Amino acid sequence: MKNNDSSLLKKTLNRTVSAHKKLTVALVLIIAAAIIASLLPPLILEKGVNLLGEQKAIPFALCLAYFLLIVLADVTESAQNAVITIFGQKMTHAIRSVLSEKLTRLPAEYFHTHKSGDTTSIFTNDGDAIDVLYSDGIVSMIADCFKLVAILIVIYTRSWGLGLLITGATPLLYLFTRWCQKRMNAAQLDNRRAIAKVSGHVPETLRCIRMIRTFHAEKHMEDTYDGYIKESYNAVERSNLIDSVYSPVILLVQAVITAVMMVLAARGSAFRAAFGLSVGSAVAMISYVGKIFSPLENIGMEIQNIQAAAAAFTHIETFLAEPEWQPEKKEVPQKDTICFDHVTFGYEPSRPVLKDLSFEIQPGENITFAGRTGAGKSTIFRLLIGLYEPDEGEVSLGFHSPVALRPEERRGLYGWVEQTFSPVPGTIRDQITLYEDYSDEAIQKALSLSGLTSFIDSLPEGIDTAMDERLFSKGQLQLLSIARAVVSDPKILFLDEITASLDAETEARVLAALRSSAKGRTVLSISHRLSQSIGDTRVIEVTPA
């Protein structure tokens, strides 16, 4: 095992920015253009109002310029939003790609020790929060901050008194924003914890639905679910309360500053000198006051998005820092046998499941692993396919160490038929190939061995029919699982207790398909009756450690 540095997230973001330098430059230029374009219309308006105050006609060119500048400001702002969205999508794609790659490097025990809902939440809720961070968060806030500074500079050049008023209000607004920020962050964290619980509770309930109904535990599961939903609701309510308070406070401060400016400007020549107000400049300054509080209000909304993303970043960094599986490469015997050589293994090292187990299987043998429940039969399978590495001893699969096999090598070496069929999105072809490039001949051979050819041919679009489990009986799904296992023409077949829940007629069809599929292969099974139906079998007794 090794730990992956959580700075991988920062490196990914930096690498994405470097890979899209042109987009980054375009974003900076468009933001600058949007800021400049938003500053110009009030200046044109000031000149026009002053001309009216002097009882002069407003030139058509000035009116046209005012109209065109408003259009330009709207266009550049729209372009800014579009480029920010594209930039955000690039960043989100990079993060999701890193998360997906990380998932393939995690050891099997990670999925036993972590709730599926927590992991799912990282890819869905946290991924969406990161998307919002870049599309309507940090980049937008930077743009609004620059816009805020630019407007302040213009205000100081036109009315230093108004500039002082706004500058004096800024620290109070900053403190108020920080107050909102901290409480939003706490609410968002609580909400994400509750969502993770909900995400884990639903699939767990569905998985155990028979047991829940048998023991009449529906009320308990419902109350637990309601509790998690209530936690999320309360957290969102706290966040919404802060959000509902923030905007009115900003608008109130805007109105107060405008009123103070107008009252003081009317008090005498000293105040007029400080505020520098003509009729036109008063109109322009009112417009700028509105503009300066608009980005402040936006920043408040963007802070909420950033706080939500901050919690998501924490979850993602924790996930990326999970220990990865890097099995120790060991030499294996140079013979084409399946071998356990004094193997000891436990999911917890202090509690071994297998202890000093040794056996050797020749190519073409039909093997049954026998033993009571909990003896470690399924654990042997997991070690043989490379999901786990033994604590002591060595495991070899032909000329290979199972844990050292590359993903593309595994399927060509062995096929696995599980107790239940796990569908994937796509067509029936995809169920068999698992998106790998197998020839039509190989697929048809797999269907023939599994006894599904006539059924698949009867479907509207044959092998390219969209997958729907309702098209298949339980036995046919098991036959489809056999086709999936043998399409790569593997040397070895692992058979879990695949007939455990089938009726006699369906079981007979599955066993017939297995007899065809097992010819010329090494077959390992943990069902004695299943192995006997295939042919002569050798039993390997597995005893508890």
C-alpha cells in the first residue's frame, strides 16, 4: 500500500490551467473588457444630464454611444459568463478524471470499510459542488472583486467624499460577509454529512429489503431515513436563512449611502466640494453606487458556492489521500499450475481466515473447494483473481502472480461467473463484452456455449437490443453471465454458487451451458454439486484457520 499525496488535487488544477493557457488568457481579457465596458455608460450619462442641465441639446452621437456601450457591457458580460462556464467545465472534467483513476487504484478492502453512499457522494454531490465553484464561484468572485476595485477608483476620481463613504462601509460589510461565510460553511458541511448518510441508507435498504420485511423493520428504516433527511433540511435551512439576510442588508447599505451622499451634498459648498456633485455627476454616482453593491451582493452568493465547494474539496482530498494498492512483485513458479504455497491471509491481519494453506491444481482439472460456511472458500477465489495479496506465502495463477496482472491481462486468463448477474449500461452486446473489442465471431461463440443464441436472435435488435433485465428470466441472466465469462476464451473458470437460488428446471439449463463452457478449461468451483455435474472433480477441503 502507498498513500497518495492529497496535493494531487492542486497539481491537477494547475496542470489544467497550464494545458488551457489560451482559454485562461481569453478569460482574463474578456473579464477586463467586461469591467471597462460596465464603467463607461454612467460617464456618458453624466455628460448627457449636464448638457440638459445647461439647457443644451444632446448630440445624437452621444445617445448612440450610450446605447452601444450598454449593449457592449451586456455582450461582454455574457461572453464572460460563457467563458467562465467553459473554464469551469474543463476544471471539473479534470477533477472527475482524477477521481475515476483513483477509484481503479484503491485496494479491495477500501470498498469493505467505506460505505458506498459516501463514495458515491464524492462523485456526485462533491463533483457538482466543484463544478459550481468554477462556473459560479471563485472565477466569478475574482471578476467581481476587480470590478469592485475599478468602480471605487472611478468614484474617487469623480467624488472623493463618496469614495470615503463607501470605503468606510467596506470593513463593516467585510465583517458581515465573514460572519455569513463561517456559518454557511458549517451548514454546508452538516448538509453534506447528512446527504452522505442518505446516499448510503437507500441502497443499503434496497439490498436488505427482504430481511427488513421479514423482521418488520420498515418503521425503523423509515425513521432512520427521516432523521437523515431532517438533518439535511435543518442544515439547508440555516444556510438559506443566512442567504436571505445577506442581500437585504447589502441593499439597505446601498440606500443609506446614497441618501447620505445626497443630504451632505445639499448642506453647503464645503460638502459639495468634497462630493463634487453636479446634476449629471450625481446621477452618475448613484449609478456607480448601484454598480458597486451589485458585485458585493454577487460576492455574497459566490461565497456560498465557494463554501460548499470547500467542504467538497475536503472530501475529495481525503479520498485522494486514501492508501493505494501497490502489490509487492514476487517471483512465481515457472510452471503452468494454480498454486497456493503456505498461504496465510486475513482481512484483519490479527484474525487470519486462511492459515498455512497449500495446494496445486493442474491445467484442465475440475476442482471443488469444500468446507463449512466461513472456512474461506470465497477468500481463496479473491486471492486467486488478485483482489487481495496474501499476508504470508505465495499465490500463482499459471505463470502469473494474480496481484501483478494488468487489468487488460486478467480477462484473457480467467472468467468469473458470479451468483447474481451485474448489468452495465448499454446493449446486450455490452453486457457480454464489457465495452471491450471482441469480434462478432467470439460473441456468437460465447452465446452458443451459454445456450442463449436463439433467445438473443428473437429480440427486436438482436445482440444490439438495449439491456433491460425484464427481458430475461433469472436463469437467462445466469446464462448471460456465463457468456460474459467465456467470450475472452479464458483458460480458467471461477464458478461461484451460481445455482443456489435457481429452480430445478432452470438449474438444468445453466448446468448444460456450464458443461459446454468448461470443456478444455481449468474449472474452480465452491459448489460440489455444480462441479460434479460438469465432470470428474477433485475436492480440496478448506478448514477454518
